[in-house]
Amino acid sequence: MTAFTTRPEIIGTFGVVTSTHWLASAVGMSVLEGGGNAFDAAVAAGFTLQVVEPHLNGPAGEVPIILHCAREDSVQVICGQGVAPAAATIEAFRDLDLDMVPGTGLLACTVPGAFDAWMLMLRDYGTMELGDLLAPAIAYAEQGYPVLPNVSAAIDNVQEVFETDWPTSAALYLANGVPEAGSLFRNPVMAQTYRRIVKEAEAGGRSREDRIEAARWAWSRGFVAEAIDGFCRETEVMDVCGGPHPALLTGDDLANWSATKEPPLCGDYRDYTLCKTGPWGQGPVALQSLALLKGFDLDDLSPEHPDFVHLVVECHKLAFADREAFYGDPAFAAVPIETLISASYANERRALVGEEASFELRPGTIPGFGAEPIVRIASEESAAGLGQGGGEPTMAKLPEREAEVADTALGDTCHLDVIDRWGNMVSATPSGGWLQSSPAIPELGFCLNTRAQMFWLDERMPSSLEPGKRPRTTLSPSFALRDGRPYMAFGTPGGDQQDQWSLQVFLRHVHFGLNLQEAIDAPEFNSLHFPSSFHPRECEPGKVKLEGRFPEATQEELRRRGHDLQVEEDWSLGRVTAAAKDGDVLKAAANPRFMQGYAAGR
């Protein structure tokens, strides 16, 4: 079928790059043009995103990566999700009279994982020197980059917090007042940090691999780790809980962790195989949703048909209920993942999908596994209080501006996809280290992450807090094979919405024949039925957000079936980017919403 599209699908044979910011896409494409491969380009684009989208990711954040190496003809997951510090126990939080990990400040920090994950990929699959790939990010930090409207809004939202409680952030972001959208902003301290890493890397050995290892050392055991350790030991900051708290993270935590590789989890759907991360992330919910959807005939529907929306939403509700009951770091919790993504389990669960909207959280029953999900129902009062540390990325506490911030605080993260002329492919979702969630470390020019807010402080839950454990992250890059051959790298920002929005694009492409750009441009929707992964961890049973571009007849039919609809602005949901390899032809597309994501290629 033909569909409306805001821009052409990019088509070429040399290489394609797509991301959530045009500067990162341009940087990645310049690396391909300079002879680098997809892994080199992804590293350069990833570090650029840290500079130009500081409200959505940063150097001390995290990144899961799914890649295909043409040389090895293999698909791998690189886990750049850092773990809970050694001192981060449930008892430690109870001693502070807390029953939830705060969404802001220093208590919620896990080991920063993004840098080491990028370095691991560069060492094992890249071809270029780190200094060359960091040069664009350093230049933007040093010489300035245009401030996005959402960056300006994020800083404006937390201006009072910076000035009152987080002076190091005020010194960095408010030196000349709130930066205006479109103005140039510089972060010379971050530039100096990366210049020093490059200098120490270049002095670290004769081989490229040795130099990359020297950079990893500078980060996890050298001057970066020392600065983080010192800041965490000497600083107590206000957080969403209303009092000053210290960090639990230490330099030893950084030294004792490194990024890892693992095989993806996979599920077949028609001629496609979808590859996702393990249950330490939410990725398997996409596999579970597809397994459920196999039992329904979607071909005769359309992207805007009420049956399509209803079936996808109801299948998501079941998959996300299982996420709450069963998912966690498999190194710590027994997760029956093979059962959860199996056809037989889906066949049993599919019977729960009825003609009417469901309002209960209904995880499956697998003897010996899982726990009863913790459900916190959102109220009007708590929804208005999102400014007190809710949503993704979590905002700092704003006691006098809660209602205003509630409309603007909900954010997302970043995503990038790259394919080169040799068939190497990368899908990565960098996030964390949001400028508005934790105070800046003055010696480094960036702040720590708050990813530990995804842990439950309840020993019965598979995603409960334990030292050395990965939080059950929402970050969820996607990779698909078609007829057994690598085909599509895609993903989106959006927290709990990631595996909803990206799966809709996949389904529109597979069932309705939309090209990548058409599939991304089509109106999006998502469910808020299940507990949020972010502080204050609430849910809205039966609630469905959808863009106002859906036909009125579709909206009315969904209401008739019992869905609690929240109609959003026409171009407000979804942030998907995607790239595909169709034989020798490469394709790419990017989300037009917010006018900052772009695809490039030739």
C-alpha cells in the first residue's frame, strides 16, 4: 500500500547512517566516506550524540549494541549496561528510610557502561584510531554546537535546582543564563576530558588495540575513575526524596567492571528473525509480542485500523506483564526466557486476548519462576508530580513548577543505525547521564547516570537490587534477519515505549509493505497499562496514547472496546530510525518528529 511520507527513504550502495540528531548522522557518514566501517562510524556518531544531546545521553551513561560482523557472519550483543555498585544493597536504602531508588541525584548511579562498550566494539570490529573518531565530538564540545529546543527546555526546567542545589551544573549550563534554542553552546571541560583520553591512548602502545586498551584504562582505572570516585566520596546532593544523599559508586566499582559480548535472543516471524538483548533488558517483550501476534491475521488490516491497534496493545500488555514478573539479570535471577518466547507459551497466553480492552496486569504462571508484580496505580496527584523525578529522562525536583513540568519532563534517549558497503551493521541505543538528572562532575564536564532507579527494593522480585547486578533496562536496539540474512537495524528512544514503537514500524513494514520512511511516519500509539520502569514506577491500567492523526472512526471504536484513550498531538509519539540491506541496496530512514533526526547515505 502507499502511504504519506515526510521525506524520501534514503537509498544507496556505499553506506547509510541514521540517528536521532542530524549532526551524529553527518559525522557517521563522514567516517564511512573516509574509509571507516560501520563500527567506526557508530563510535564517532555515538560520541557526537553525547555532546549534542546532553539531555538524552552522556559519557557516563550506558549503551546496548546489536551488531552484525560481515567478516564473521555473526550477530552479537554488546552489553554496555553497568552494574549496581558493591555498596548498593536493599539494606543500604532501607537504612536511609527509602522504599524506592530515587530518580535523581547520586544514589541511583550504576557503573557507567557506554564508554567501555564503544571501546570493546571499536577494538574488536573497527579499523580506525580512537583520536580520529573522537575528533568530531571534541570539536563540537570545544567550538560549540547548536542548542536544540528540547535542550533549552530541559535546562530551563531545572534552573532552580541547579542554582539552589547543584552548583556544579549551574556553573556548566547556566554560566550565561539558560541557553537559547539555536545558540551555540560549548563544553570545553568535556572536550579536555576526551583530549586527555586520546593523549593517554596514543601513549599506550604500538598497536591500535593497545591504544584502545589504554583508553579503557584511563576511563575505568585512571584519571576519569579518580575524578568520579572523588566526586562521589565528597559530595552529597539533593534528590527526588527531598534530602541530601551521597553516592554509593566508587572507583573500585569502575575498575571491576567491563563491557561484555553475548549472543542475542531470537524469535522467528514469517520470513524474518528478530534479534534482541537478553532479559537484563526489556527486549524480549518484542519477541513475546510477535509470538502472540502470529496467531492473528494482520494482512487484511491497515496501520490505522482499530483491530491492528487493539491486537498490538493487548499483546503488549501480556508481554510487559511477564517483563514485570520474570525479567532480571540472568546472572542473578533465574529467568525462564526460553519458555517465555516459545510458541507453546504464546499459544496458551493468546487466549487472553479478547474483543475488549483488559484492565488487569496478567503475567503468566511458570512454576518455580517469577514474582507477583508490584503495581502502583497512577493518580492525578502523582501524574502532576512527574516533575519530582518521574519519567524518562528523570527530571530533578521542581516543587513549585510540577504542573508545568509534567507536560514537558517526559523525554527519551538516543538511537543510531549504520550499514556499510561491506555489510557490517550496527543498531545502538545510547542513554543515561542526563544533564537534568544528576549534578555535573566539574573536572569532567558531565554527570553520572541514574539507571539504578529501575531496580525494585524488594528481594522477591527478579529485578530487585543487588550489588554487581544489571538493572532491567528499557534500552532495546533491534536487529532483523530476512530469509536468514542480515536485513534491518532499527530502534527508538522512549523508555517503556521502545519495544512498542519499534515493533509497530516492523509490523507496518512486514504486513503492509510500507517502506522504512513510510512505516516511521505512520501515526504511532503506545500503552501505559503496565508499571513504568522509571520513578515513581506507576501504571495507568487500560490507558493508550495515540497520535491525533488516527481517524476519528478508529478512536471511537477503540473507546467502544474499553480502551482509555489519550489523544496526543499529531506528530508527538515515536522516535524510530531504521536502516536495511536489501541485496546490494542500502536503505535508511529517520523520525521527522521534533525535526532533528535524519538519515544520510549514498
